[in-house]
Amino acid sequence: MFRLAVALAASTLVAGCGVAIPQFGGPVPTPGHVSLNDLPVPAYVCAAVDDTSTVATFRSSLIDYVECARQSWTPALQAIGRRAPDPAVFVEATDAPSACTGLLTDDEVGMYCRLDGSLVFSDDLRWMADDGDLIAARVAFHEYAHAVQHELGMVLDAPSGSSTRRIELQATCWSAMLLRTLDGLQVTDEVRQYLADDVGSVGDADHGTSESRRRWTLIGFDATSMAACDTSKAPESHVS
Ligand SMILES: [Zn+2]
């Protein structure tokens, strides 16, 4: 299970999610074949917006963000002979149970469910959004990133440690990379810093220190190639 947890008291992201032995880019490509790292960042423009007015509208927003992620990832994954995951979306307490319903803890707001490939979100997420923090998009893109990692054959559920953090920080980087695709979002330096500070406001042993989470958020914002988020090649000090 890969989770994005939230420190409810602080209303900030804590991280979440998973453990893995990185096998970045999936199976080793045969000679002459393109690898994920050779590809540019997604150019898809995402028109999804947060609508927190009701559970139903917020659920629709999450579904829209997940669909944006699928559209964004499709060209790159097709280029390496993979398919973009098309996960079902469950909002706890509102939808029929998924295989992972009930597995979110009180301080977690989202998770990738390996049991059925779905994404599970807490309705608490609806109450946490602050102006401009893009938390729903961030969580949806982060959890979708774990679905991509699963599609790429990365080994998940290894013991906690550096390998886990590399997977989590890659998902954080990929999430920031997709935030740039939001229609109308002006990624000024002020916006970059604000969002990076928010992501980095918390940290833990599995998801990286505040500094690491902040670093990989900024790298994701600035990425021009998929290789930028390849945490497997990062020095240990950058994935602490
Ligand atoms: Zn995660």
C-alpha cells in the first residue's frame, strides 16, 4: 500500500506511501529502445479544478485529476511499450468499498491500493484545501505516480530505508512535474517556493526529510526531461 499521509493538526502533507526497491524506468530496455529517462516531461494541459462544495463535486475533482494524470503519462508510457494506469477512484465513506477501504489511517488522506490498482482518498482531504495549496491535485498526482511505478515493475514493499525514500521522492517529483500541467497555473518563483515549502513542511523516514521533499518538488517543477526525477541516481544526501 502506498499512502500519502497528512498531519491533520498542521494541515500539511506528511508523506505517505510505500516502500520499494527502485528499478527505475522499469525493465532494462533492449538496445535501441527508448527509456523513460530519454523522454520529455508531459505536455498535456489539465483543466481539472478543485470543487470542495460537496462530497460529490470533490470526488469528481479527484477523478478529473486522476484522468489528467493518465492523459499526461500516456505518451511517455506508450513510448516505452507500457500503458498508463486507469485506476478506479474511491473516496472513503462515500463510495462502495474497494479492496483497500478502511486501510487508510486517521492521518492519511490517500493511497495507491496494490490489491486492486485503485486509488483511495479520504474525504478529510476536502476540508484540508487552503487557497493555492493544490493539495487535492498533489495527492492525486502522487498516488497516481505509485500506480505508474507499479506499472513499470518497480518492486514495492521493501523494508523502510533509502530505497523506499527514493520511490517516494520520485513520486513527489512526478507530482510536481504534473502540477505544471494545470491549466492557468502560473508557476512563478513565488508559487514554486510556496508549494515546495508546503510539501516540505513535514517529513519522515519513509518519505524523506523536509529538505528532501522540498528539493524533489522543485526539481519536478523545473524538469524538462523525465530523467530529472530519477532519484535512483541521486546521492544519498539528496534522498535522506
Ligand atoms: Zn507515496
